[in-house]
Amino acid sequence: MVIGNISIHKALSLSLFFSNNNDYAYLSFSPTVYLTSPEEIGIKKKQEISKKLLEKLYNNKYDEYLSLWNTLLFENKRLKFEYPLCSGTGFEFQISCNSAYGEINVLDSNFRTYSLPSFDKRKAPFKGVQFLEPQLVFRSKVNDNESRDYHPMRGLTSNRPYDVILNGRIYSNEINLSVICGQKYSNAFYSFLSQLQTKHFTGNINPDYLIDYPGFTSIFNIPINVPYFEDKDNWCNLDFQNDNNLEAHKNALQLARLITSKIDQIANTHTQSTIVIFIPEEWRTFESYIYKGESFDLHDYIKAFAASRGISTQLIREDTLNDSLKCQIYWWLSLSFYVKSFRTPWILNNQEKNTAYAGIGYSISKILDKPEIVIGCSHIYDSNGQGLKYKLSKIDDYYLDKHSNPYLSYNDAFQFGVSIRELFYQSLDKLPERVVIHKRTKFTEDEINGIKTSLNKAGIHRIDLIEINYESDARFLAMRVDNQAQMLQADGFPISRGTCILTNKNSALLWTHGIVPSVRQNNYKFYLGGRSIPAPLKITKHYGDSNINTIASEILGLTKMNWNSFDLYSKLPSTIDSSNQIARIGKLLSRFEGKTYDYRLFI
């Protein structure tokens, strides 16, 4: 294939994958492309072409691609090599032409299972389970009892938000918005926000997940007040004119300070409203810069400023007003406004009570020759998956690995443990019986000992320290049985979400991304994004006694607790997702070190 002067060649990426089998490792094949051109090909162009082609490799097409390479490389026989080549050392290794399979115990009756009596089970060294899709908890419309559904939109429309019984008791009986917007956009923006109250239909777009939007009050059982653009108390005009005599980065800072002054103006008179900020296309030049090694992002600047004052904000770009996906946009916005009023739309149906989940995230900033500033974020979730408080801490005693990942000293790890127990006690007036900590890097001996000692001193002895990363070296294809030929063949759809394969007693592969039942009909399938095949997460337990299946099912549940999106799930658990996001913005709040925040201020 040729695009312009770029020739595109089918290629293969090879890697090794190791499991608990000590007799052999696995050679992993991944499709890729190799590009050639008489001119240099830029990185962005390479990524664009590769993504466009590889995203179309659905499960069965992926299998065809790999089968082609399998035939080319092996010719249906194993390969033998002497190392070094022709050295006479007698040191030989061989690569089999067989594929390795996995047997999965499917717990959900909505998914079809396959068995093949003639299948040689020695070809299936991997064993696993497909967990049920975690359930979310809502309030019944009939009474105040709890109701359950795995689908957040359907759960809300069929029931009520989990905390609805607190309206008029602890919370107010309405949700209020305030707006910052340029005057020439006010009419259009007011019209856009007013449509939160009206119905929007899917238009048969994404029908296996998306359902019709019935209006804010119908969903959340509470009215939302959108101010009129002539209401000077609740609608602030902001008309920014850049100064052509100033450099771009100075104009960017002027814009940011103008916005924050308007936030202060509103906050001085309205303490219980989410501030909605309209971002027109004409500001794009001033939304970010890198100047003398210092980076700036308008979104992060506003979020950090507002969070330091306990104010929730929502930024809406101009192109959102003209987006054709109205139904999806209003679902997402409605959830954002509900959550940012410090309410709880749903919780997780978790059988493991009295457990605290914590995520560790880091942000590293370095300006020219100044020392690095490392900000650590600890974000606590309770057993129901509710994000409680988070705390930012400046870390002084650390070391960086070759990938610039920071690791804590014993003392900093000890203090992290103290933060967890303090945050949990402040939120729930009790200490957890068990603590599970997630992060994207391994736990060092100092980190393990520091956290363990700190929590043990408070009487907490059930501790699990879990590393969570994407596993790029292990890709699996979903198979089905051809009843006529009585043989296995690749399915058209990829592996189901919730599939978990144990690789050894302390690690597992977990597919948090994959096939789920359709909202239209349980025996229909839905694949979020619909691209290529999903990569699993690699879960590694560095310390703890909990079963790895328990650890995996908890992670699966926490992928449904990202209140920043109405997607059925996120690929990473909210402990990791939120901690990394908060730490990124938190570097702007380093002077507020040690202060605790409600994480909804940052979403």
C-alpha cells in the first residue's frame, strides 16, 4: 500500500511473555506496519498511519494477520537455533509453531460458552474466569430501598440517584449554575445550557450503550437553575482582547487571571453554585505554552485556582455547542453538574466492607536548572467506591528510575500510610480494617516497609500493595466453535470485559476493556470504542494476603467509579485515574501542601 510517497508494509512486532510455567516462555506476535519513504517521515505521521490501519484489525482480522505470519515464519514446524549460531556449544533453544490457548470459566449467563470435546487441553496452559459486570447501587423510585444496575444511564432513569433522600435534609432542593462567558456568545451559550432540561434522542447513534436523554430533572429528581444571560449576579461577561504588543505567553497569563478574577467575583456572592466557563475558539492560542522550560495549561490553571477556594468549575469549548452528538453531550454534562454539586449519583455494590482503596499519583515539574518538584497525591476511596478526600504532599526524599518514575523513601512511605488513615478517619469517623493501595509502578522494599509499619501502628494489618499497568506483551483473541467443522475459529468480537487469567500466585491479566452486554438486549454485544482488540491490565501484588481474584474483581469495580464520564467503564480503576489527574493539576498547588480536597473540584 502507498500513501503519497510513503510505502506501507505489513510487519510484526515480537516480544516475550512469561507466566508461572518455568519450562518455557511465550513468543508474542503483534501486528504493526513498517513505513519507507525517500523523505524523512515524522513521528506524528507514523502514528497517524499506523493507528488508522491497525485500528481496523478486529478480532478475526487480527487472527488472519497473525496466521499469515505464523505460516511464513514456521511453515508448520518448530524452529531450532543454536546460540551463538554455528558455535558448536550445544546450547539450543526452539520455538514451537503451536498457539497457546486459555480456558475461561464464564460466570455470566448472558455470554455464550463453548466446549470442544476433541480439543487437546494441553494446548490451553492458561486458566481464568470471566467476572460478572459489577453492579451499581441507586435508590428505587417506589421507595427508599436500594436498586442495582450495571448500566449507569439506565440505572438513573429506572431509579433515582443514590443520595436523593438527602435532598432538603443535608443538600438543597436545587442545583445552581453561574456562568462566565463572552458577551457575543451569551445568547448561543444560554440556549445550549437551557437544553439540559429538554429531551434528546440517540438518533440510533451508539444504540448498544446510549439511551435517550430525558432531561436533567427527570434523571436526577432535582431541578437545575441556568441563569439568564442578563442576570448580572449569576452571568459574568468576559471579553478578552489580546495585546499585540505582548508575547503570547503573557497574553495567556492575562487571560487566565481575568477568568480567575471573575471566579472570585461570583464566589463572593454565590457559595453554592458550579461555575460554567465558556472557552471560545479564539482563545486557543492562549490555552497553553512552554516558555523557558515552564509549561502552562489554561484548564489546569483554572482548576487549581478554583480548587484552592473550594469552587467547582466546568469548562465548555465553543465546538461543543455545534457537536452533532447532542444526546451524549447532555448526558455527560448532566452528570458533571450533579457530581460537582457534591452529590453521589451511584455507589459500587461491593461485598468487601470496611476496606479503604488508595491511589498514588505523582507529578514532576522541572524548570531549567531548578531542582525537581515532586508532588505526590493520595486519593482515598471507601468500600463503596466513593472517592473521599485527597491530599497533596511535596516529596523531598525520593529517587527516580531510568524512566523518571519517583519512588518513596521509608519515611515518606510511612507518612503516606499516616495520610491514608487520617483521611479515612476524617471522612468516616473510623479506621478501615483493610487497606488496598494501587499505583502504576512497583513497590520497593522501603515503600512496602514504610506503609506497612505506619498502618500496623494503627491496628491495620490487612494490607495489599498492588501495581497496575497495561500488559503490551500478552494479547489474546476470543475464539468460538464452528459446529459444522468442529474446530475453533476466531470470533468477530474480542475478549469479554471482566476476563481474568492468573499468570502466577501474585499476578494476573485483567481485561477491563472488552465486550459487555448491549443495553438494548442482553444477548447483543457492545464494545466501547470498537477498535482492534483490547490489551489487558497486568496486576501484580507486591505485598498482602488477599486472593488475586479478589484484587482483580475490586479493580474491575473501581473502573466504574469515574464520575467524570458516563462511559460504562474506564480502562483504569478510579484510584489510578484520579490520582494521576489530581497530581498533574496539584503541582500548581504546591504551596497548599498538606491540605485535603474533595476530588470533585478537579473533574
